[in-house]
Amino acid sequence: MVRTLTSTTGIKSRGFTLVEIVAALTVVGLVLAVAVPQSIRFYESVQFRAAVRETITLLNSARYVAVATGVPQDVVISPGEGFIRFAEAQVEFDSDVEVAAHSAKEVNRNGFGVIRFYHDGGASGGGIDISRDGGYTVKIAVDWLVGRVDVDFGREDA
């Protein structure tokens, strides 16, 4: 390999030019400008899906405990405060998530929606709608006869 002198002083070039550094920084800036907003949306989506899974688990746990102990169990839903609670477990939703409860007024109390699971596996029935900004809604329904928890993710491919 032949090395050539880059200047009249006889110094060999070993670094980057200012143009190369600016070009590299521009490419990095463009990649970050696209990647950061996408990663934020992905993170919010992961949090939303985790909260939905926790809600489904909470409802199924309440049904299981009611059958196992023979004592009715209540799942409390607070649309205004954005949480769902069973015993010591609680699922809290971000401020951009809207929670709606559909439950029997006979079991509701103090402004909270309640879905009650009975010792025979049945329930008071009802449902929970969890909506995220952008119009995406997950509907969770609790069958009053057998207490089964069904989920509608609102998409054909789900």
C-alpha cells in the first residue's frame, strides 16, 4: 500500500474531516428523531397490555378464591380514580387510560362498580372497558351464570 502526503508539510492524514463528522452526526440525529418517539409509543403499549393482563388475572383470581373458600369475593372498579382492586391486589391505570365499569347496581357501593364472584363459580356479571388514547378499547366481560371472563381486544386478528 502506498501512502501519499496530504499536505506540503509532509503530515499523513489520520483523522476525520469536519464534513465527515457533521455527516455522521446528522445521520445519528435522524435515526434518533425516528427511534425515540417509536420507542415511547411501544413502551406505552406494553404498559397498557400489561395492565389489561393484570386485570384479567385479578378477575380470574377472585373467581378462584370464591370457589376455593366458599365465600363471595368482590372486585372493586373505580373508573374515576383509574384502578381495579381485589383483596390486596390492585391494578392502576395511567392518566391516558379510561376505565368504564358495567356491573349490577345491587352490588355496587360508594360510587364504585363491583363484580362479585360466588362460591358456585357464578358471578354478578358485568364488564370492564379499558380504553387508551387513540380509540383502542379492550372489553372484558364476566358471565353472570358461570363467572367466565371473556376478553374482546377489538381487533379481528387478536
